[in-house]
Amino acid sequence: MTDHGLRERKKARTRQVIADAAARLFAQRGYEQVAVSDVAREAEVSEQTVYNYFQTKEQLVTDRDQLVQDELSRLIRTRAPGTTPAAAIREFVLDTVEGIRRIPAEQWRGELGFLAAISPTVYRLALEMSDRQATALATAIAETDTVAPEIARLRGIALASVFQIIIAEAGRRTREGQSQNQIADELLPAIEAVLDDLDAWLTQPRTKPAETVRRRLQAPPPLISPSPPGPANLYPEAGRQPAGGDVPGHSIPRDQGHF
């Protein structure tokens, strides 16, 4: 092996040692109660060494984000003709779920899923990570398929949401007391079903624009002829508007989280 190869292996080992040390501390104390200096002591490296591999404390939680994103994008770009993006990433996604079993027990509650379930700060990081993944996957789809940018974005969001589901479910089930093996056993068929559904959706033939126009032109006329808008039409009872000027049925929806 060349000197360059040895250096790269050493760097990879150091990075993993730091990430594992951070996960252990996060599991023991929680994300907010751990400083970068604590991680450095646990990993037996200098604080500057930690920053050499992880520019921010947040990256200690999302340390695999870039690796996962790069691999998903590669799988989509190199997929065989006729293979949907969902089918292309299927094996990698399912292996990720199986990987839940392989994480050391002392680190499990320091992983992204559980931390996102108990910490608003990490929850935000998980959402930001999902958005970055959606953007990267949309780019890969746009480069390999003849779809509009908006459609590529929609598909990227759908695929990134699979990992969002895995993270959310892992955290929720851990809080409920399920073991890692139990989580993997129950989550695996659920994610398989999600991927099957996405694959079926992406396999459906797209409607041609000309056919869409023809269908619209052949659509039956409305049951009631349109008339100019006005108080009498909006409020048939002699043009009377509701008291206070409120329009029935209009309300502002409450913002809801994804996890």
C-alpha cells in the first residue's frame, strides 16, 4: 500500500474514533451538555484535531450525512436504463436499516434518531440534513432523466423522506423502549413497503402534454354557467355578506412538523 493510502486509512480511523466518542458522550449526557473539548478528551486527541475533521459541533451528529448523500447520488446517476431512482437506492437504504443492529449499544442513544426525538436543536439539524439530501437527489435525477426541474425536486424530496422516516421512527421507538433488534425487525418491512410504493409511483407512465390538453378540451361544461363575480354571486342571500366580513371556510392552517 502506498504512503498516501496509509495516510487516508489513518485519517479515516481518527475520524471514526472522534465520531464514536461523541456518540457515547451524547448518549450519556445529551447533545446540549457535551462540548467539543469533552469529545476531544474522550477521543484522546486535541480539540484542534476534532475541528480538523468536524468543523462544527453539529457535524458530530450528522457525521455520515455527506457520505450517505454522495452514495445515494452515485446510485441514482449510475442506475441501469429502466431502473427507477427508488429501485436504485433500495439495497443501500435497507442495509441502513439493518445497520441499526450493528451500532454499539453504548452509542445508540447518541445517534441522530434518538437525539432528534429529544432535542429541538438536533431535530432542526435532521430537517436541514433531509433538505440537503433532497436537493442533491433532485440534481442527480435531473441529470439522468428527462423531467422538469419541479418534478425532479418533488422526486428528490420523496426519496429523502425515506431517510427522514427511518430517523424519526428509530428515535420514537427508542423512546418507547424498543431494542435495536426490535426496531430493525419492525422497521425493515415498513421501509420495504415505502420503497415499493415509490418505485410503483416512479414507474407509472407520464401523461403526454397533448393528451392532457385533449382531455381538458373534452371535459364536460360546468353544471352552473359562470357569471361575473360579485356580492350577489358569492353570497346568494340577496347579496348579504356574513357579519364582520368573514369568508366562510377560510382559515390559516397550523404549521406542523415533519417528525
